[in-house]
Amino acid sequence: MELSRTTLGLAVGLAGTLFLGYCVYFDQQRRKDPLFKKKLRERREKAQHNASRSRTLGGPLPDMNDHEAMQRFFLQQIQLGEELLAAGDLEAGVEHLGQAVAVCGQTQQLLGVLQQTMPASIFHLLLKKLPEVSERLRASIKANGGTTLQEEDVE
């Protein structure tokens, strides 16, 4: 039995129409579900919370043994810190600068530069926040199973 092009075209069109009808039908059923909006709202809130937490923490921590990844993370934290301070978000800006200081291999030199370039009040806020940020980074590294960065690792 040989199928003509017209018959084949009609069969493909009918199959496509049935598939679209199937999709529309089940989408309507899903949207009518009383728990759908609640689940959707919870999923969006969770995604928003994770995104804001990721922004606060500066994103995922890089591999501590990868020097280039650490350098990118360091520069990203400095840049985000400066941008947030310029925008007036002192708390988040100091948080990012604290993370940069915490992962920096030459902490004293970086603190010296920051002390000279930042207003004294913001620098003191950074010094107050630094132990908390360092501890949070250490805990995050341990939770991710990473190794800590020793001063000998960075030259």
C-alpha cells in the first residue's frame, strides 16, 4: 500500500493537532489544580531567596586549589563591593569586600590599600565584619568539602 503525499501530510497535520490538543488539555488541568498556584508561588519564593542569598554571598565559591578561579572570585568581590558601596548599600558592599579580604593571600597589603581609599567609617565597618565573613566562608568551604587555602599556596 502506497501513501500519497497528501495523505501523509494530512496524517502529520492530524498528529500535530492531536499533540497540541493534548498539551492544551493537560495544561488546563494543571492550572485548575488548587495547589498549583501555591506550589508555583513557593517555587518562585525559593528561587528568589536563593538568588538573593547567592548575590549576598557573591555566588558559589570557587575551587580553592584553582588559582585563576580564586583570582576571578577575588576581583568579582572587589568589583561588587565597590558598586554596592557607590549605590549606597553599605552592608552588602562591606560583605563583598570582606569576602575579597578573606580569600586574599596578602591580607595586610589589601587592608592597607582599602584603608587609604575608603572613608574611615566604612573601613571600620569592614574590620568589624571581617571575622564574621571569614568564619562564614570557612564554614561554606567545609560544607562543600573543599580544602582551605593556606598562605603558602598564594605567592
